[in-house]
Amino acid sequence: MNLFWKRLFRVVQSTGSFEKKIDAVQTTAGDDEQEFSVEEIQDKARLEEFVNSSDFQQKKELYRTKKYKDTDENRIMRQYEKLLNDPNIKLYYETKNSELLKEYLDFKSNPESLNLKNLSIIDVSAKIDKLKSFEQSKEYKNYTQYHDSLAVREFEELKKKISEPEFQQSNAFWANPDRWETTYEYRMEQRLKELLGERTTKPGKRNKTPLFKKYSYVKLSFSERFDWNKLDDSRWSAGFHSGNPRLVGNYSYTNEWQANNGGRNVSVADGILTIHTVQLPTRTLAWDVQKGFVEKDFSFTSDVIQTSATFKQKYGIFSAKVRCTGALNHALWLSGDRKLPHINLFHFNGAKITMGNSNQHKMDGVEIQGIPESQFYVYTLEWTPRALIWYVNNIEVYRTTENIPHEALYLGINSFIPKKSNPVAGTLEVDWIKVFEVRD
């Protein structure tokens, strides 16, 4: 599909505008739906008592009039973003994760760690001078000032807080100006109006982007803001996943130019995950279709990460804000314990953006033209038991009713260079990923 003219005439919403609509999607609190039985909901008298109660009226007034800027959620988010963008805290984490700090601390605790006996006097002097220079550096002074400080502890607590699904749902609720229409109370008020023969509007529709309009229940099941520093502190694992536990995870393929580098080519800065594909000679384990695992020399390195150990989901809405550079392959995908099914939420093949599904040894999908891969767009998959539907921002670009997967799949991100292409460097950047459970 060519989106050039749709983008030119602004049929394709700007990524920023569409992103706000995704952020404003209100999730339905499932526990509230059990508050009344079906018989009670059908009982007009009970509904009238419920809707006319002081508690109901107080909630209605609160949900309709309270401003997001006055909420604890807004205060927490503003304080977190303030600390996240604080240059001293950024510098603290960069220094904390540096090899130079590790070398310096190891030397302070154990001078023998430098293995001075095996070095020449010149080399010893150079190492000592390097560590002394680091000790006097702005980076180290900043590190000592902020290490175990109140500011860093507060930042860590806030980072943990905003990553909790309960907080994310609460924050999305209060940030939504049409929050009242998303509540259980609103639905019960509408139901009472139906029983009284009054004209009603369908609950929970006004605040939703058209992508979500058909669903009465929407729950945020996975939200990745990339606010961590180390892969070990995240929900992602480096390497491939296989249903066979005997297969190693961190390996490469002999028919590709790059070695997958065990997460070392993954970085996070300012809330954006980047997979770097760089020219770097490396020898590592690789899979050969005929020979099995072999040691192989590669001229490039890159990476693959996935959530097989922490998150899988069957059906739902999967959205990600993505861009990339370099004429190589970049992909964000869903997969399971076997090679198939495999769904590409986003795939740049070195020339064009593609989206599609591989299952039962059949492939179908679409090529996207008219948008630059180097700019951020929101790529979305709507996966139901009956169909797979792909979107770029607000535009539906492809759908299929064939070969629909019916098993829970995990998320994966990687960059790679097939042997049939010319090897080049590049980057894949992901700003955020959100996954929703939905119900008709």
C-alpha cells in the first residue's frame, strides 16, 4: 500500500496525534463488572437506587470535573520525567555502567586486580595515570555525589512505580478527559436509561481511537517505556527462544553477515531502545542448516531480544512506535515455541517496510510505500480469532482471515543482514510498545 498521498493530504494522522489517542485509550477495570449480577443489572429498581445514590453522584462529579494536573498520577509522572531528564542523573547512570568505574573500584578494593606483575613499568604507569585521572574527573565526582543519594533512590522508586500495570491504568484513566464514559457507573447509568426508554449513547466509545471502538473491554496487558539501563533489569532476554531447552539461545546464522552479540549491541537512552548493527569482527556460535552449530567468523555484530520468559499473549492489539536506518533488515515480531507462526508487526527489508504473517508454511502480507522508515510511526496489529489486521498510525493497510495463529506468542526485536545483501551498519529504534487485551 502506498501512503504517500494519504500522508500528503493528512489522511494519515501525525504520529504525535495518533500516539496521544493510543495513550488516552482507557482500560476497563474487570473487577467492577462482578459488582452486580446479571439479574441485578436487569432490575430497574436496583439500578435506580444505585444511580441515585450519593456515592454514585459523588463519583460522577469527581470523574467529570477533576483535572489531570491535580492528580497524584500527574505529579508522579512529572517528577519522574524531571529526574529522567536531569543531566546529573543521566551522567550518574552512564558512569555507573561504565567499564572504567568497574576497573577503578576493583583496583581500590584490590590493587592486585590490575595484574601489575605481568605489566611493564610503562604500562603500569599508564594504567595508574588513567585511574587517577578518572578519580579527578567530573564523571567520578558526579558518581560519588549521587551514589545512594536521595535523588537516585527517588528516581528508582518512581521508575518502579510507573512500570506497575495498576499505575499505568490509573494514569491513563485520569489523563483521559472523557474518563467518565469509560466507567462502570456510566455503563449502569446508560443501562438504566435504556430500561426507562431514554435515548442513550453506547458506553466507552467517545474516548477511543477507531481501532478500539468495536471493543467493550480493553485492558493494558504490556507496556514498555524503555526506562531501564541494563537488559538484565528489563523483561527482555538476549538471543533466540526455542521450545527445545537443549538449544542455546544466543547464536547467529551462517547465512547472515552479523553475529548476534548477547545483548551488547542493545542500548537505552532517553526512553528509546536502540539495536546497533556495526562493523566489528567477531567469532561466535552459528547455526548451519546442514552442519548444525559451528564456530564462525563474522564481520558485523547486531542483536536479537525477546520476551519469551516474561510475556506472551494470544489475540489482542499490539502497537509499537518504530524507526530505523541503514539498508539492512530490522524487525519487530511475534513468535512462539516453534519457527511458525511468525507475525511481523514491523519489518524493513533494506528497501521497503513490510507487515505480514507466516503460518502453516504460507506467507501473506503487504509492502508499505510512501512513508520514510527513518521517521517514527506507530505500527499496530489487531489480532482476533477471525482476522489479522495491520495499521500504520490510524490507517488500516492490510487484513487477512487465513492462517490465523491460535496460540500465545511473545515479542521479539532484531536486526540482521542476509548474505545475499551488501553488509552495512544501521540502527533500529523503538520508542514504546503497548499490548492490549480486548473483548467484543
